[in-house]
Amino acid sequence: MKMFFQNKKTKGIYKVLYEEAINCTNAQDGQIMVIYTNGKEVFVREQKEFQEKFDVYSTLSEKEVKNEEKRSE
């Protein structure tokens, strides 16, 4: 399943690549991060902040994702 989220402020749609990446920088070591993309750029945001600023847009199966990608080409 692929998860898509909508930014509450900008209304942009993003696909989550990793929901529980671990931040290994010294100051934030162990912090849980979300890695997500708009299809052109990749972003990283702390998980709690991501949950505050985004709503679930849709959940698609792998087959549905492939169909969506074909339509957008």
C-alpha cells in the first residue's frame, strides 16, 4: 500500500516513502522522521510535525499506484 497525504496549508499531495526513518544527527539522534515526495523533490519532516500538518489523502494498492503513474505520463 502507498500512502498519500495532503498538506493542510498548501493542499499539495505527497507520497510517503518511509514513515519511520531514524534521524542519526547528533542533536536529534533517534528522532523518528517521515520521508515524502511530491514526485519532483524529496522532503524530510519529524513524524509528530508531519502528523500535525498533513491529512491522509488516499491509500492505494501497488496496482492502483501504477495505473495512476501511467495516467500522469
